Amino acid sequence: MNTSRHILTLLRKDLLLELRQQYTFYGVLLYVASSIFVLYLALQQPESEVWNGLFWIIQLFICVNAVAKSFLQETKGRMLYFYAIAGAQHFIIAKLLYNTFIMLLMSLISLALFHILLGNPLVNFWQFTGIVCIGSISLSLVFTMLAAIAAKAQQQASLMAIMGFPIIIPQLLLLMRISKAGMGEAFQAGALSDMLWLLCGLDALVMIMAIILFPFLWKD
Amino acid sequence: MKISWWKILCVILVLYTLIGGLLFDVPHKKILNESIRNIYFHVPMWFGMMVLFSISVVYSIKYLRNPSLLYDIQASAYARTGIVFGILGLITGALWANYTWGKAWSNDIKQLGAAMALLVYAAYFVLRNSMIDIDKRARVGAVYNIFAFAMLFPALWIVPRLVESLHPGGAGNPGADPRDMDARMRFIFWLGAVPGFILLGIWISTIIVRFRKIEDKNLLHA
């Protein structure tokens, strides 16, 4: 009871800050729009393979940018304040939820932009949308944890990319593979659900690891 | 001079693998032919890498439970040797693939997995070097090590089972298969090569640890 209230308060704080400053949201939105626009200028209407690959790479970059901000914006003094009033676990859970929310929003916006600018190779639009949601949750969870690690070191943004890209490859490979289902590729019976379960399992693993490991990062 | 039994065992096993692996008779398979001997050197590198990375993670966990600089030195030393084993595994694999699969790199899922593991641990060292404060470096490094290990290893074990691979076990595969090994090969492989190279990796790591202990003498006994 108490736990969920703490988490909700922290989450509300992040959302309120976002609504008042509107810095991350519009910043990342502009990033999404301009990168997809550049892709459109370069490729116009690519084939479905290329479309799929580009889509997930763009998600990756959006994620690095959107998630990095959430830890970068916390100054040292503010972190100390949170340390005094909230538990480490509450803090990281609130961050995980907040980043997942932002990333879901950004992914859906970028899906719409891809759809408008780069053409529509999707056979099964709603299935693909579902996969995008699952994928953006996976990406945001992993990168939240990495942002927490990178926040402790200097040169955060570049370090996050260095640490994150090799770790995210398995999930990204799985996502690119699964999302071909949305492009009309037939899978062996059970193969698709196996891969989906694997992704969900990895998500659960990331959350557990974040909850266990974050307290060690937290105290300085 | 202090002599440990396992170091003697390591020397005997590696020597046995070298001599037995290069001289003893092997089954003559199509495509593979004499290159099947590479199984004694290529596959143990992966066993060695996994064992060394696992030991490294154990020390990282120990560090978080009880922050002592010695654990951090051990974790980084085992990770370092693990990377060397991984690189050797990639090179021996690429040489082998060049003659059996036709080209050194064919984007096989296991090749990708190996490259991923190396990148992850390279990032571990970049992360460590980005911090000057020793305690902070040890703590953040340990957290990343555990997190990366937990993310990487399920992927290395599970993902190759979901997609097609040129490696043994896949369908329509001209490469080596564990079933291609006869009894004598299996004997050399499981009793000589695998434990021998794992022990060698551990030995190298302990030497790095001892070296670092001398280097950081002032910090350890402060």
C-alpha cells in the first residue's frame, strides 16, 4: 500500500515536471520527426525489409535519447533529496514506469510517421502495433537501467550507447524477426509465441535486475 | 616455489590435447577432413570464455555484498582473460569456417553471439576506465557486469535455438557435429581439451590478479 503510493508520487512528479517544462517531450518529438523526415528524403518508399530494419534502428536511437534525459535532468542535489525521502526501489520502479510510458508514446508516434512518410508495407497493422508496444517496453526497460549506470559515470550519453547497443542486440534481433509477422510472413506453429514469451521473460529479468542492482548505484 | 596440483594438471592436459589433438587418428568426414581437429581448440575457447565470465560475475556479486578492492581486481582480471579467450575462439572459428563453410564470416547466429559477448565486455572496460574514483569504478563496474551477464547469457543460450544456424545441430549443415566425434576424440575433447583450457584461463587470470595486487599494494593495505 505504502509502496505503491510512494511509486505513484514519484511517477506523478516526473509527469508533472514533464508537463510543466515540456522539454523532453518536444525535444524527443522533434528528434523523431526530423530523423524520419531525413529517412524519407533519402529513401522515399523503401522495401519492407529495409522499412523494418530502419524502424527498429530509429526506435533504438529514440530510446537512447528519451531515456537518457530522465536521469540527466536529475541534479546531484535533487538526487540527494530523493535519497533522503524515498527508497531506491521506489525510485527505480517509478523511473521504469515513466520511461516505458514516454517510450510507448514515442514509438506509436514514430509508427504513425513511418506510415505516413515511408509507405506502408504492413499486412497486419494491428499485430505490428502490438509488437511495437512490446518492443518499446523492452527497449525502455533496458535503457533505463543503463541510464542509471551511465549517470554514475562521466560522458553519459555516449557511454549509454556503448553499453547499450551490444546488450540490446538479442532483443532487437528477436523484434525484427517477430515483426516480419506483421509484414505477412508465415511462422511455424508456436515459433511466434515462443519468441514473444522469450521477450517477456527478458523484460521480467531486466526489471528484477534493476530492482536488485539499483540500490547499489544509488548510494554515493 | 609453490606448486599447485591443478597447475600441473593443466600443463598435462593441455600438452595431451596438443599432442593427441594434432597426432592421433581422427574420423575422415566429408568437407571436414583433418580440420575436425580444430574442435579441440575452437570449442574449448567458448567453454573457457563462459567459465571465466561466470567467475568474473561471481566476484562482482561478492564485491557488492562485501566491498573489497581485491574482489574488483579479480572480477576485472577474469573478464579480461575471458575476452582473450573469446577473441581466440572467434579467430579459430573464422579459420575453420573459411575452409568448411566457404567464408570466414557468414553472419551465423553463434558468430553474432560471440561478437556480442566481446562487445559487451569491451564496454565493461570502457565503463570502468571512464571513472577515476576507485570505489565508484568498482561498484558501477560490478553492477554493469552482473546486469550484462544476466542479459547476455540467456540470449546466448536461447536465441540460437530459435533461428537457423550453420553450427552443429542445425538442419542441412555441412559443419562439425558432436556426433561426428568418435570415442577417442570425445575422450581427448572432454577430458583433455575442455578442462585443460579452462584451467589455463584461470591460471592466467590468477597471474594477472597477483600482478595487480603488487601494483595496487598501497590501496589494498590502506
